[in-house]
Amino acid sequence: MLKLNNISKQYHRHGSAVTALQPTTLDIADGEYVAIVGPSGSGKTTLLSILGGMLAPSTGKMQLGTESMYDLSVSARTRLRGAKIGFIFQTFNLIPYLTALENVQMPLCLGGVPKEEQVDRARQTLERVGLGDRTQHLPSELSIGQQQRVALARTLAINPALILADEPTGNLDPETREQVLAMFDEIHKEGRTLIVVTHDPACAARAQRTLRLVNGGIQDSPAGNAARCVA
Ligand code: ADP
Ligand code: MG
């Protein structure tokens, strides 16, 4: 699904360069569940942003399916991202004056889905995450865990092949965290590719593979090493 060839990233600030990601060559297969772990400042968000087509690397190429992501025009890249990639953020990014249903409809609306189908799909997806009885609530009327599930529904509604999440369980109590992780297991079983940046050993332990970042360099570990990797 994703092929990185010699991808690196330097940021330039006030004339000096910071290397956020060292040259990285890496394949992520269709349907893999990958955790990205590492200390603060080690390059996790940078890597995830590059994987998501949101941040051009300084060197190298990245293929998503058959497309070379950063050789596409900005508009073609935006279209590819919209069709294939779903994002989940720690801060949910729900729109405060829209109901749960309208928040889930939003990306469908932007994708040109007809109104009636938007409502049907949004409703079904909210039911799927256990919020069928909360469709008319505003984010402020929902618990943190419910807000995260609305965000998850909003991502799932577009039916993305690849889901990227940055610290999705960071703000959650243990019970809600378990609900979100159970949803991730389900999403993974459906054959979607899941890449999750996390500080949470329970989350990393459920992935098949762990990419540990240290000072922008990646160490790759298969399943079973996850708990050790986040220690
Ligand atoms: P993490 O998500 O693991 O905390 P980041 O990918 O956010 O790490 O950051 C990696 C390194 O790049 C850090 O040293 C950070 O300060 C630097 N960095 C991140 N974003 C920028 C930016 N927009 N401009 C300059 N430096 C940045
Ligand atoms: Mg980060």
C-alpha cells in the first residue's frame, strides 16, 4: 500500500536546519496495523504527516498504491487523500456548532455525496460506533469518549483504505480507550490499513508491527516486541 524510498525531512528555521526524519526506506502492506512510538520530538507527527500526503518530504519518493504521492499536483494529491485516507486526531477536530450527525456528514458533503445518502451513511456509521441515540447532540453535549467516537465515525463514513491516527487515545479514560482500541481491531479485521502514533503501550501492543523513532531514525519491530518498544 505504502512504499517509502529514502524519505527524509528537514525543517528550516532562522537559517538553521533541524532533521526531523532521517532517510527512511520502508514498505507498509495492505491491511497492516502499525504503531509508531518514540519520545516527544522524535519525528512521529512528521512521519505521519508525510504518510498522509500532508507534508512534502525533503528527499525521496513515496508511493500510495500506484501513485507517487509527491509527484502529483496539489489538487490531484488532495483528491487522492480524500478518496483513500482517513485521519483521526487527539483533539478530534469536531465542528462545535454542528450535531454529531452533521459532523459525520461533512466529509461526505465535501466529497459530493447526495444529501439523502449523506444522512443515511452518517446515521449508520454513528450506529456502528454505538452512538445511534446521539445523532442530534452537539459535541459539547457529549463525553470526551463519545466525541472521539464521533470523530471515528466521521473517518469511517468515507470508507478509507488507509486510516492514520495521531495519539487517538491520549485524552481518554481507560474504559473509553478500550472501546476505541476495540474499534481499531475491528477496522483492522475489515482489511483496512491502520497506522497509529501512540504513547499508549496498550495501543501499541495491539498492532502487528511497531516503528520506533529515535531522533528521527526508525527501528522496525514485528509483533510481540511492541510492549518492549514503548517502555
Ligand atoms: P513528535 O511528533 O515525535 O513529537 P515531531 O515530528 O512533531 O515529533 O517533530 C520532530 C522534530 O522536528 C522536533 O525536533 C520538532 O521540534 C521539529 N519540528 C516539527 N515541526 C516543525 C516545524 N514546523 N518547524 C520546525 N521544526 C519542526
Ligand atoms: Mg507529535
